[in-house]
Amino acid sequence: MNKQSVNKQVEAVILDWAGTVVDFGSFAPTSIFVEAFARAYEFEVTLAEARVPMGLGKWDHIQALGRLPGVDARWRARFGHSMSEAEVDTLYHTFMPLQRAKVAEFAEPIPGALATIAWLRERGIKIGSCSGYPRTVMEALLPAAADAGYRPDHVVATDDLPAGGRPGPWMALANVNALAAGSVQACIKVDDAAPGIEEGINAGMWTVGLTLSGNEAGLTLAEYQAASPETLAVCRAKAAPRLQQAGAHFLIDTLADLPAVVEEINRRLGVGEKP
């Protein structure tokens, strides 16, 4: 091992938005997908179906949702063909104004998130962020999140970069560049959905999956707070496989649990380990 790697410590944490820092359960995007299908085509998709492709850019999410076997079968039975790109476009253009109008209603920080961010800042760790939301939606979300106390050092939206969004590494790496982090191995990507974990893996970072605050568990905050230990254990068991299959190095319940992971990664970096 070389001396440089021994001295490395965590420099930056790149956070997803919905289901990670704000919007417990990641309901802003999923509920609007359901509404967009109903408005554009009077076609029903379930909240569970809307959650399956979560983490992708929203146009890609709609296309992937249309390709789910159950959705595709119902679409073909109704319209006589699988969903076309033109129909994806129609759904996307229905979705976007609805999402922009309502996203600020889901800007409340997840319990413990702001305390963790303060803990990171106290240690000189920079806060990057990226999202499956396009820039126009982020422009509506950012001031509402700021009013609630969350102001990351950098924000990348899914349509900001010519290369594209998740599961590619580009949004995560754009944060590395903007934050002037010296090594991707000293960065952590935190996300509640599989494409965001894949993004971090593809960028060469440590990755942390959130099992209870986001898309995979799909709990409301009230359900989470009222749940028994047994219920939470079932939810963790439901969420863990997709995040692990995507490559998550660590799994935690919510962002409130991140400090212990940062300390463990610092220990590993200190002895020359890499993601």
C-alpha cells in the first residue's frame, strides 16, 4: 500500500434527494407517475409498479415502467401495442408540470438528515447531491429544501449532463469535479434506490443503501414511526436484496445512521482499503 492511500479520509458525500434527504418514502415522484398515467391515458398503474424503476431519469423511468410485464400486458390489451416512445413523451410531458407544481410539498427533511449533514460539515466533508429529477423540477425543490434547512454544496440534475444520468457515473463524477475532491475512493454515494447505488459503483465510490427511508420500503413517515421492530425487520429484508445486488457496500436504515459508516470507511481508508 502506498502512503497516499493510507492518509486518505472521506472528502465528500454525494446524496440522492427524494427518499434520502427529503421526502420520506419517496412519494413525490411515485404518486405523480400514477397521476400522469391516469390523466394522459386514463390508465391505472399502481404505486408499487411506479416504484420499480425508481432512481432513473424520469423519461427513462416512464419507459421502464411501461415495459414492466404487467403494465405492458395491460397496455397491449387496452391499446393493441406496447408503449411507444411517442406515448412515453406524452406521459413525460404530462408528468413534468405536475411534478414541478407539487415537488415543493415534499421538501421536508427526513428525521436525522440535517443532524447528519451538520456532523459531516463539522468534519470538513463536502456535501454533493444528484437526483433523477430534471433541472426544472430541481429549481422548484431547491428553494423549498433551503427554507427547510438543506443546502448542499453542489446539485446535479438528471438532464444537466450530455452523457446522461443513472446508472452511469456521470452525475456523481460531476460532483467530484465541482467539489474538487481529490479521489473518488474518498467519496461516498448514498441512495435509496438501486440505480443510484449502481451510479456510485460505476464512479468508483463507496456506496451506502438506505433500507427504510426511501423507495424500496415505501413507508410513510407515520408508518415508519409507528412500526414495530418486527415490521421494520420485514421492511429491511424487502429492501436489502435490490440494494445489495446493485453493489451497496453498506446498508443503513436512514441518513441518521451514516456517521458510523463514515467512521468505518475512514478506518478502512486508513489501512489502504478501497471501495
